[in-house]
Amino acid sequence: MAAEHLLAFDAGTSGVRALIARPGAGTVAVARREWQYETTPEIAPFGKAFDAERFWSILCEAARAALKDAGLAGKDIAAVGVTSQRLGVVVIDRDGRALFTGPNVDARAFVEGLGIDAQMAGRVYASTGKLPSLLLAPARLRWLRNHRAADFERAAAVLAIGDWVAYRLTGALRSERSLAGDCGLLDISTRERNTELLAELDVPDGLLPPLVRSDEVAGAVTSGAAKETGLAADTPVVIAGGDTQCALLGMGVTEPGEVGIAAGWSCPLQQVTAEPRLDVQRRTWTSLHVVPDRWVVESSTANAGQVWDWWCHTLLGDGAAALEEAAALVEQASTLGGDVFALLGPAAMNAGAMGLHQGGVLMTTPLAVGAVGRAELLRAALENIAYALRANLEQAEDVTGQPATRIATGGGLTRVPLFARVLADALGRPVEVARDADVTGRGAAILAARGVGAVSEGLAAGMEQIEPEAAAAATHQSKYERWRRLGQALDALREGLS
């Protein structure tokens, strides 16, 4: 029988997922593995790096576990799709050894990025749709040149993490367009390299691999990678692109006006457009979608999932049991969280303005009058995420000039049963929630199928629509307005203290 299963690697911020899916049946197995970043004295306090060989071994372990759980052999996989965190970068030498590893959360190129933006922020944003530059590959290459000149001289290629995973699988150096755009190495309007700007940013042309589409076979699994992953040699590999855009595809968010929320470690909100739209105020990002002739405007709440995990860890402890208890406590909270406001982490995006968001927890009723427990605090944290998403949705609609025609969400936060309900009520609009939270892997599987001309029907997640409740939406409207005012007051306080 011909191979009909697809395997998707999702190399995200907090770890890797190896998802196996079959057209018509959906997800067959998922293996998840966490990974850790490191901060060395050289890159402290803002830098984060990772051990490339350790990451690769964790990814291989996840692939073998998924195949075992599915009861499949490598020969049963028709194609592999690779998606990854969008800003992560790996610089390799001619032998494929990693000289530099920088995940999404790496900000070691702070000084180099400030220097770039002081001189050419407008040109960088007009071409890449991204700011600040400290998060982009050109600033990281400058850091490498400034701090490890010998390694910079040995550099042979700069790759997004998804490109690097595909390289480890196939030995082929390729750069997928949506990832190249999110790393600041592509002009989002032309979908090609902006060679003039990249030259001014001191990015050597020789470090830039050939570009490929998100539904194009980039290479085939080598015999060495086959032994490590359990896959069969010569299995086609597709670089599916950025994880958020793959999540949108996994939820069927592909038409102009539609909005997708990838509610995971971070919580980016993207609205699809038929042409690139840039924010004159430079608050939002503009990126390529992973489907042809589509772009996205992104207004991100940043580390929403991370902050939720922090709340759970702080109040309840570690592990899956704590997360389950948190979900149950939220259901028990007094109506709409009472008068507790959380302003920690998630907020309206402002990519063009550097600075830390001031956070806090406000209880408008004194504790002596009305006790606030863990349930109310967790409910307020969930509402904070929902209000931040509303602020970012309104901002994205302002940039695109188009009201959202559909709002869909999937990802780890949707495993909290109340999340989608709170979101729909806070937005005052219907929200579709994916029945399978692993929408990113499903999107990558769809692109892998398309890359080899296979059937992709049934690979997208099924969606369930949640309508806002009128009374709850009215209460949330009032709380949202107060939340916005409190956030502005905290930002003013920060400016007064600086």
C-alpha cells in the first residue's frame, strides 16, 4: 500500500511537536517534547541561545515517538512538513555546524538593532514590515560580526529555524519565503530579496540560500537523518513556513478579512489581506501568508501563553495537574472575575516603540471587604488575554481598513475550556475554536501534502462556533474600557518614573 500519512514538525518557542496526520482522518498521533534555552555570560542579560545538537536530538526523539504511537514505520510517511517559530535564526558553517543559534526570545542584538533603527527604521519597515530590528536576522549577524568575528568569517548560510530543521533532514540549503520575511531577509511586497537594503545592512549575499515556496519540496530525507528520525530515506520534505501562518491554514483562515489567533506560548493575531498593508504608525507587522497571493497584518499580544503558565505555576505549581486545576478554578470564579484587573504581559502591540510594558494586578475592592482567591486571580488573567486580543483586533482592523469577517482560534490556550467563551464575550463577536488545538501541525501537514500532490482534505481542524452572550458581552464592554484606561495610566506612571 502506498504511503499516505504526513508528518509535521512544529519547532515552536517552548518545544517541538511531531504530528502525524492522514487525509480524511486528521491527526493520528502527536509527540511533544520541551526544550530549554541558555543564557551565557557573553550574551547576558538579553540573549538566549540553544544547543543545536541537543535540539536536533529532541526533534528526532519526537519523530520516533510519534511513529511508535501511530503504529507506523518510516515508509508509511508520504512527506514531511516543517514549520517553526518565525524569528529564530541559525547561522551555520560550510560543514553544517551551528555558529550562532538565536530563538524568538533572543534579544542579544539590542545595541546593533538600535543602531540600525536609528539610521534606517523607515526603510527596514517599508521593506520587511517588521520592527524593531533587534529581533531580525541582520542585527543578529551584526552582533556575530562584532562579538565573534572569526565565526562570522566562517559563516556559510543564515537560516530560519524551520529552514535549519529541513537542512538537517535533507542536506539541502533552502529558505522558505514566509520565514525569510519574518526574519527580515525578504521584501514582503516583491517576495524576493531586497539586495540593496541587505547590502546596506551588511548581510553578505553568499549567506542567503535559494528561496522556495511553502508548498514546494525542498529536498529529501538523507540516509543519516533517516536513521536518527525513523523516517525512510528519500522521503520528500517541505518547508511549510512560519508557525502562525501554518496555524491559520490549519484553521482554514485564508481569505481577506478573516482573522486567526494562534493561542499558544505567544498569542499572535493575524488578519488576512489580498495585498501587503503597512501601518503608517509602525505598530503592527506585515508578513507573507503561506498560501499564494495572501499577506497578513499581525497585532500580537506577545507572551500570553507564557504568562498564563506563570500564573498557574505561581498559584498552583508545575505540571499538567496544575494546568487542569487552573482551568477548573476559572470556571468557579465569581461572575466575570469580580473587580480584579490583571495587566501582566499581554497588551496592545506597538512594534515601532521600544520599551517595557508596565504591569500589575488591581483589586478595586479592598481585601478587607471582599476576599480575592486564586479563582478570581486566574479569571482576571484570562480576561487580560481576551482584552489584549480585542485591543489588537481593533488595531489590525484599523490598519487593514476592513472589519474581521471571521475570527478563529486554536492552540494550547484553547485547551482551557473557558478561554474561547471569555474571548467571544470580550470581543462581543462570534469566535470559532478548533476542536484540535494542534492547528499549526495540521497546517504544515496540508502543505506537505500539497508539495507531493497528495490529497489534503480532512487535514484542517474542525471548528466550533461560539456566540457571545449579550449580558456577559455588555459587562465585558465596561470592563474592557476600564482595562484600557488602567493600562494607559500604568504606562504614564512608567514614563513618569523613567
